[in-house]
Amino acid sequence: MDTPRLEIHLNKIKENAGYINNLLMNKGIETVGVTKGFCAIPEIATALSQGGIRKFGDSRIENLKTLCQSGIEGEKILIRLPMVSEAYEVIKWADTSVNSEIETIKVLSEEAEKHNKVHNIILMVDVGDLREGILPEEVIKVASEGKNLQGIRIIGLGTNVGCYGGVLPSKENTKILVDLGRDLEKELDLEKITISGGSTCGIKLVEEDNIPDGINQYRIGEGILVGYDSTGDRPVPGTCSNTMQLIAEVIELKEKDSIPKGEIGMDAFGNKPEFEDKGKRKRAILAIGKQDVDLDNIFPLLKGVEILGGSSDHLILDVTNSKEAIKIGTRIPFSINYGGMLRLMTSPYVKKLFK
Ligand SMILES: *Cc1c(COP(=O)(O)O)cnc(C)c1O
């Protein structure tokens, strides 16, 4: 049994990593390779490493542990605010974490002291996206409390845009971070701090040479993995987007009506389905479902084939207009985007095949 499977072209990912790493390095920005999109699978992390990436970020401590245990070298950064309940694991598996709560920072400091370690802290600043972060006017106050703690060391500032609020990175909002950085250097008596100013959507600012001096780190996932910038809604120039393909297998092929018979209730996910009457259609059912993949984020690579919908374990295609012959057992290829990749990588039912 080799389906459903995700075929992963490691060379293309390595090239994307190398390309972005160089592009940013030429502007004085180091790249943190973000591994959460692929559960930090060591083969892919190695491709990032071969592309020149020396720092790795993940939102899940389990994934940083995987990186450590598989011998991937370089700084490991927890890029989601830590839970107090995972302080022990954070100290153990992460060199650095991003933080916005002094209570949590105090717990991390105590835990680090217990284990004779010093844990690095990047203070997250909210410049407008309304996801995580300290408000700019409070940053120095938090830093002044943090600098007296023995188990931690504040090494810089970070911000996140383009995720929750969809706020695009701009010269203005990144400049807030740089200015705050100068204040923080004074407060902490440090010469040069890390200013972690962006993700894939920030690559555009670099291309346009619109990035304020002082930003010296980006955390990049999507651009490396699938060569796309969702927030900017554009391919990342110079990268390759067909790094991965999903293959799923036909288990039923029949001609059926396009409208179900009987009274329509809610589907298995609490939505009321709607149907368009196109008469009798040739429908293929594939052995993959919403437990494995987000059906809105995969795209059939066969001409004329359309996704009709699915349930937890089934994907239904309209193959009436397919140019290629489809039979029971046919493996249908799909391209995927970052959102599609997330759940496919997480599903243990989807095999990962490295090419
Ligand atoms: C996921 C994540 C990133 C990476 O974003 P991409 O758009 O995939 O480059 C960067 N920073 C944080 C805090 C994240 O959670």
C-alpha cells in the first residue's frame, strides 16, 4: 500500500532554502527556517540545512525535540509563546523562545536556573496585526523587569504580521520595531540585538529594497516549502512552487445524479450542503478525506477534473470531463498549497515519499 502519499522533492526545497537564504543574507538578514509546516520531519529539515539554513523555528516544542534528536545542527527557536506548563520542555529543547508575558518569562528563568542554563528570550511586539505581542509602549518596562532575571537573557525583539489580522508588512510597521530596538539596546546595555522582523510576506520588502536598516532576522516557512506568499497572494520570485504532490487512489467510479435524493440535513461537519443540477455525472471517490487534508487547499492536476466535496475519509471528484482515462485504482495527482500541506504532513495515514 503506497497511497495516499505526499511526494516531496527535497532538491527543490533545498534550492528554495538556498535562494531565500542568499537573498536575505545579502541584505544583512539571517533566515530562520520554520519547520512547523512539515512537523519538522528530519529529511526536510536536512534539505533546509543543505540550503544553508543554520537556525530553525517551530511553534511546537515536540518538533524542536525531533530536530534535536535527529541531529539537525543550529539554534532552535520556539516561535509560539510558551505555555507555562511546558517550561521544562522549553528549557530542554529550545535555545530561544518568543515571549510577551513577564509571568511566563519568570517561570522560564526559574526553570533554566534549576538546570544551570541561560535561555534566550525574544520579546514579541504587536505592531498592528493583533495576534501576539507586547504593545510597543510597554516593551521597555517588560525588558527592565526581565533584565534582572538570572536564568534568561533578552536577546532581541520580534514581530509578526500577515497572520491573524492579515496586516501586510510595511516600511512603517517594521520601522516601529527598529526604533524600539535602539531603545532596548540602551536599556539592556547591549550593542546589537536580534530584530526578527518578518516572515515570507516580508520578502517583498526586501526585493523592493524597502526594509529599514536594523532588521536582521526573518522567520521563513511558506516561501521555502512551497515558494508562495499567501499574504501577498503571489509566488515568491526565484523559488519553485511544485515541491510536493499529493497522490490519492480511486475506490469507486460511477455515474450518478448531481443532486442527492431525499430531504437535505446538515453534512457531517454541520454545514448545509448545496448542489447544482448538472444531470448525470461521472464521479470518482478517492480514499482520502478531511481527516487527512483540507479539501479547499488541494488542486487536481488532471485537466477537466473537479473536486465536488468530501467527508472525513472520502474525497469526491467529478471526472466527467477528464481528458485522461480514470479507472478503479487510478492514482490521481494533486498540487497543494501551504494550507494543504499542513494537514497532509500531520496525518499519519498519508505516506511521505522523498524524491
Ligand atoms: C509560522 C510562523 C512564521 C513563518 O511564516 P511563513 O509565512 O510560513 O513564512 C514566522 N513567524 C511565526 C511567529 C510563525 O508562527
